[in-house]
Amino acid sequence: MKSIDLEISKLLDAGKYTPSEIQDLLEEQGFKISLKKLADHLDLLVAIGVAGKHSDDTFTSRLN
């Protein structure tokens, strides 16, 4: 079974995406998540220092 958290981490490591782009990519992999819940989760990842949020409302891994 795939983990949605792992897939989000892989996406953030691979590039720079908006929440709606991440939602679309996750849906292609069989995950269902509301845009609101995903945005809240991404904001949490930013708060704990795992992800970075850019001025154009895209997210990446903190390492990018």
C-alpha cells in the first residue's frame, strides 16, 4: 500500500508545484484528497521545516 505522505515528499523533491497540481498528480496515482486538506497539509510541512512555500504559491522540498 502506498503512503500519500511519501508520494507528496517525492513530488516535492522532484519539482515545484501548486497544491492543485499536486492534487492532480496524486489522483493519477489513485489518491483522493480535497484541495483544502492538501493545502493544510502542505502548510503544516512548511511549518515543521520539511517543505518550502514560494512567492508564486508553489511548494518544494526544503532542500530545493
